[in-house]
Amino acid sequence: MTTALVDFVYATMHKRVNNPDSPYWLPKILEQIRTPDGRSLSPLEVDAWPLGALSGEQGETIAGTIADAWWIFVKRAFKKAKDAGVPDLPKDLSAFISQRSDTDQYPTLALSKVTVAGLPNASVGDLTGLAPTENGYRGTVRVKAAAYDSHGYQPQVTIDGRYQLDQHVIVIDAPRTAGLKPPTRTVLKGLDAYGVDWPSQQIEGRGQFRVAVTGLAFDVRLSIEVTGTGAGRTAKATVESIATVGAPVFTLDQGHLTIEGDTISDLNKQIWIQSAVTAFNSPDAAKALTAKLAAALDADDFRTRFSASVTEQLDKALDNVFGTGALPAPSGRPPTGDGPLEVYLFDRVRASLNDTGSGFYPPTVVKSSSDPKLDPLSIDTIDLGDQQVLGVPVNFKLNDVTVSGISDVLIPVEDAALVSEGVDATLRFGRISQTLLTVKATVVATFVKSGDQLHGTMNTTAQQPSVALGLSFSGPDADDLTIGLRSLTVGVDPARLDINVHVDQLPDKVLHDILNTAEIKAGFIQGVQDGAVQRKDDIAKALTDNARKVIAEKLSG
């Protein structure tokens, strides 16, 4: 199936989703997201995010720094113990040094009472990877976070909460070596009263934190398909997955960082601050935070609400543009290349053409058209050719032709079809108020042999004629939509056509009898046909202008 129609709809809505003045603006839609248990994105709140071990070179650095900070605490505790007369303590600690654990080497970082602010401040990019499914299409939309610096939004996502940085440290026999050593076998007693577990201790630093996130973006895998059958069909959007893309940057705000812990004092606090900064700015922390954000948004309850929200906005847009008239059940057989979603959207169009409240209701379209004016429709000239009047050849030419009654028109659902070139539709006139289609003109009757002319008027009526149109559509979106006329064919039942011409000095009855023959009626119908074809571009312009105007107005509020 071709993706042209879905691309067209997406491009139309893409502008509005990213327009702060539109009712479809994404940040305001996302602010309304609520899961069944009351969670939202404004802000996103999470009880706990264990980020795990921080490994690699930076993990080693953090672990070593914490070990150094702990050793400052141990030496102070040792001095207090000595001053208090704790027995069996060595003269000093010069024979020992601290080290990260040889078996539990790396620090772990865990977050709690997490608040993520700014997630609704997002914009959407292009629709990519669009491919057909059994009942619609599937594609990927890139969502960029921190998209706007206005309307009360900040140009970054922030993460606040509590953190805990844990590290297992040990006392080893000095000096340190290139490789990690096991704990010392020397036993010192009495330091536990001063907060030291000799020779191995699991210590922690904790406090408040704030992280600013930049460069955050998500790929949202989305499907839009038709569900239901017949008149009960609807379009349903499903957010299938949400994944982060790229490498967002997480920057710790030191102004909001606090340090607490049983082994932390004024002597080693600055070392702990540096450890915390390094931990939050480490690649492992960034990777883990990225994964936690993605997992939170990709959770079933949020994806279910995202899906419902997209469906609601799609329904809102379609209802605003096409109305809520009953969907025609017999949608017919689609042409090759079109699937259930194209047929559903086309059937929404067919329903709107028969909804008196719709902007596409044909009488409304005709009456609202002013450039060009469609009712009455003007045609310059219709030449009826040479006719015998009382044995004398006379040429009849109609000038300043106007066709009125066009606004009494319908396009019944059965008279519109989706074809490979676009849409074929038949306009049925006089079906609402039984209005006769009336053709008026000035008449010039020229005597062929002498060239003498007589002037008069014409008033011709047709009962329930029709016009078959072949419509084509182009343009990237509704704002640049162009409707073309591939074909235009006038259909008039000659038996329901009455040509009345009055020319001074010629008998009305004779003229009526002459001009209402099958041959003259066929020529008259062809003349109207040719005249309408000459106005084909003007008619197409009127249809284009109306469609653009209606869609823009309906999507604006």
C-alpha cells in the first residue's frame, strides 16, 4: 500500500502538534496524561531508581576517593580512642592504609523519591519507517524533550530526589600496591564505639540531588489501524514502544547537592562532594538514568494512556474536520494499493458530504464560493449552430450564459468511489428542494445568408441533471492541498430538458419546437459541457480553497 495518505495526515497534524497556539499542542496534551493509579508526567514521580554499580575507570576513582575519605574518618576515630585510653591500640596507623574492597570493588548509586520535571515540554519530528500492517500502518516518531523555552516551560528536564552512594572499603597493610590487596589480618578492638568497623566497612553518602538533562529524545513506535466493522469502524492508535535515542547528558547541580552520612565530617566532606559529582556525571550513571527514564515511560500503564491520548486526539481531529455523521457501512471495494485505513478515511469524507453540519456539505461549498462564484456559474458562450427556421438557416449563439440552482446538490454515498487516480464522484442536482437547474443567456440569431441579426433571451430548465467529476489530490499537507479535476462530464436527460428562447420577430412556438429536437438538445448539453470544462480550473480552485479553509478552521479550535 502507498503511504501517501498517512504521510499527508501526519504532516497536517505535525504542524499543529508543534504549534503552541493549537489545541493539539503536544505539551498541553502530555500534561493531561494520567494513569489509572493517578501518576502523571507533570511531574513524573518514582519511588526508587537503583542505578547499580558504577564500574570502569570512573568507578575506580570514586571508590578510591571514598576510601581516602573514610581513612580520614578512621584516623580521627583512632585519635579519639587513644585519647580515651582504649587499650591494645598501636602507636599510630602508619602500618595500615585504606582501599576499596578487593571483592566488592565498585560503588553503587541508588535514587529514591525521584521527581522528573519538564517531560511534557516536548515536540515531535518526522514520521519514519512507515510500513503497512494488516489494518493500517506502523511507523516511528522522534520526540524531543525540552523543546520550548516559553509558555512557562524550561528548556531542560530536571531530576530531583534523594540519593545514596555506597562503597565497601577495607583496611590493608601498607603500602598500597598496583593490585588490590585483601583486608589486614591485624585486629584492632575498640574503634567500633567511634563508628569504625575494622577492617571492613560498608559506608554510604546520602542526601538531596538535582540533575539537569539535555539532549533527551525518544523514538516512539506507533501503529494506527482500523478496528471494528461496517458502520462501527474507528481508527485506533497504539504506542507499541518508547526508547531513548542518542546520548543525553546528565549534569549534577552542585548547588542542590547535600552530603550526609555517619562517616562524613567537615574534614572529608569535600572529598565526598567530589565523589558524588563524579558518580552522577559518570557514563554508567548516565546509561542507567537513561534506561530508567525509558523504562518508566515504556511501562504498560503509561503506554496505554499514551495510546488512548493519541487515539483521542486523532478522533478529535477527524470529528472536527468531517463531523460525526454516521459512517456508511458499504464502503465498497478499494482500488489496488489502498487498505482499510484509506477506506475508513474516505468513508469519513463520504459521510461528511451528506452531513448538513459539515463544511464539506455540497450546498455549503457551492454557496460559500465567491472566487469563483459557483452559483450561478458563468459561461461565456454556447454555439447552437445553424438551424432551419421556416426554411431559412439561422445560427443561434448564446452569450453571457449563467447556470443557477447549482447549490441544490448532493453527492450520495453510493456515488463516490475511491479510485487509483483519486476520487470519482457524481453530483446530483435538484435532490434536496427539487430546484430546477436554470440556464439563462442572451441570444444572438444570425441569418446565415444575409448576416442580419436578431437578439433575444433564453431561459432553459433541466430537471435533476448530474455532473460526474474525477478528482485528484496533491500537496504535502492540508494547508497546501490542491484539488484537481481530471474529468468533468455533464449528464442531462433530454426528456427533462426544456429549451425556451425568445427572439423578437420570430415565433416563440416555432423556436421552441426547433430548439427542443434531440439534435439541438444534444448540442446544447455539449455546449454546457464544453463551457463547464473551460471553467474546470476555476471549479478546482473553488474546491481547493474551500477544503483548505474548512480544514484549517476545524483544526484551529
